[in-house]
Amino acid sequence: MALLKKVVIALFVSTALLATAPSAIAKPAGKIENQTPEGVLHAFDVAISSVEAAQTALVSGEDKDTVLGLMKEAKQNLNKIESATVNREKERANGLLKKSRSAFRKGDLEKAKSLMSDTVAKFISLKQIYLDF
């Protein structure tokens, strides 16, 4: 009976460890583990080019779905930047992009264009903050 009790407890503990181990070591979705400085600079360049593409589409009067898709891509590229030195400013840039997207959805093109130009400037300043650190 004591042997059966030990086997059941051992089985329970090993099952519990197997169930929790993958979730405990899993990294959050979209995160790049140990991103190199070159990788961070490349992520900045990709994010800046994508937000500039969104601004160009917005100013040139592209259709709504295209502009919203480019804005979403810019947001996703911004989130690929893994640098603790710019996290707060990155959140602010993301907020500007969100406000621009919201204004565009509501049909306020002038406000959307103004906010998008501020967003482009903020994305560029993020890279400069990283380089100056």
C-alpha cells in the first residue's frame, strides 16, 4: 500500500511538472529574444519605412482598407522593436498612431494627416533616442 501511494504521488508530480513546464518557459508572442543592436536598428528602419508608407497612402488618398492595413502593419513593426531604452516613447508613438487611425476611421482626414505626420516624427525620434543612449 505504501508503495502504491508513492507511485501515485510520483506520477502526479511528474504530470504536474510536464503540464506547467511549457507554459512557464514559453516566451510571449511576437517577442524577439536577445535582439542584437543590429537587429534593433533594423527593426527601427522597418518601422520607420512602414509608417512613412502609411503616411504616403493617407496623403495620396488611397482607399480606406489599404491605409488601415498599412497603419496596422506599422503598429506591428513598431512592436518588433525590443529595447528598454525607448519603451515609454514607443508607447507614445503607438498612441499617436492609434489616434491617427481612429481619426481616419471617423472620416476626419485633416486630423488623421496631422497626427500621422507627428507619428512619423515620433518614430524617427525613437531611433535617435536609441542611438543617443
